[in-house]
Amino acid sequence: MSLLRIVACMTTVVLSIRTSNAYECPSYEDIVQTSLEGYRASELDGGSDSIWYMVATNEPTLPPICTCGINNITVSDDELTYEYTNTDICQGLKEPFQIHIGGEINGEFPGNMKENAIIHNHQLKNLDPNMVFHVERDGNKDLDVVYTYACLGHGLFSFNVLAKTSTRTTQEIESMIAEVDNMIGHGILKIEKVRIVNQTSYETCEV
Ligand SMILES: *[C@@H]1O[C@H](CO)[C@@H](O)[C@H](O)[C@H]1NC(C)=O
Ligand SMILES: *[C@@H]1O[C@H](CO)[C@@H](O)[C@H](O)[C@H]1NC(C)=O
């Protein structure tokens, strides 16, 4: 092997090691599934008595003592904006933990959203990607499960499974996650450290 080829070969090895270490936020086009055809962001907004159960999450900013997340989402189709509260039950705390988030919807690809926290009615700037990349529908074609992936910057990522019902077993939720990971391609989504909230947990939390 010529010296040049050895150098070229070593460079390739070094570059590929670097690439595999530098995980970056996937683009929406890389992860969006055909299930998003016909999807409208306003479908997330089920009206005043509608909530989403966060049956799986690895949200890095959610304190580990908190579980049983529910999201109450409001969407403005006209303004292409949305907001929601995420409420969680935290061990040892009398009051639920609550965070208020606001964001923008891409007019062309409504699953492609950006968001940040709203603190004291003030929307924090520098919105981060929050992508609805796969949905499942029930027999009436209504949304049943929504899979989201958020990139929070600073090397932080958040994979979430939002469901209309809280009555799933751990096994069911685990196989939903495995299926979606296979569908997208293993390693493209960071799904490590996912915390699952099954039916028993939601019953215990009484939410
Ligand atoms: C969800 O938010 C809406 C609008 O802020 C509010 O009217 C409704 O009571 C909330 N629903 C639940 C179940 O928290
Ligand atoms: C929920 O998880 C707990 C703790 O792992 C387990 O004991 C319980 O059987 C699970 N319940 C369901 C419905 O999967």
C-alpha cells in the first residue's frame, strides 16, 4: 500500500469516528413519515376537555422525580401558532409541576414546529425544533398517538409519545417505541433513557 493510500485510509477512519460522535438534530425531512399526509396542527387541539397523555418521554429538563405528564394543547391555525401546558406529578411536591410552552407552526409542513417556554406571559426567543414526525389514527381517523422529537440545543434532545388514552401497558408502549425507532432508522432519534408511564402509573397519579 502506498503511503498516500495509507494516509487517505487513516483520514477516512478519523473522519468517520468524528461523524459518528457528532450527533446532530435530524432535519424534519429526514424523520417525517407518510402518516403525516393530511395532518393538520389543529388536530392536536381537542377543545376544553381534551388532553394528551405523555406516555413516554426522555425530556431532559423534566425532573426525574416527576411523572404522569399531560399536555393541554391549543392551536391557532390562522396564526400558525400553538401553546400548551405540560403538567406532571412530582414525588414529594404538593402542587403539580407545570411548564407553559409556545411555538410556531410551519405553514407548508404543519408537523414541523418550533417552540420555547413562556414565562410570566413572555415567550422566550430562539425557538427550538419540535417535530411531529409520526401519528397513529383510530377507527374514526382521529389522532390517537403522536410522536414528537425536539432538539433543545446544547446537545439535548427530547423524544415523546403523546396518546389520547392513558390505558397502555409498559410492554405496549415499549413496542410502539421500538417500532418507530425501526421505522426511522436506529440511531437517528435519541431514544435512550425513555421514561414510560403506563396505565397503573396514571391510575396511581389520579390524573
Ligand atoms: C386546557 O386549556 C384550556 C385553555 O387554556 C382550558 O380551558 C381547559 O380547561 C384546559 N383543560 C384541561 C383538561 O386542563
Ligand atoms: C406499570 O409499571 C409498573 C412498574 O414497572 C408495573 O409494576 C406494572 O405492572 C405496570 N402496569 C402495566 C399496566 O403495564
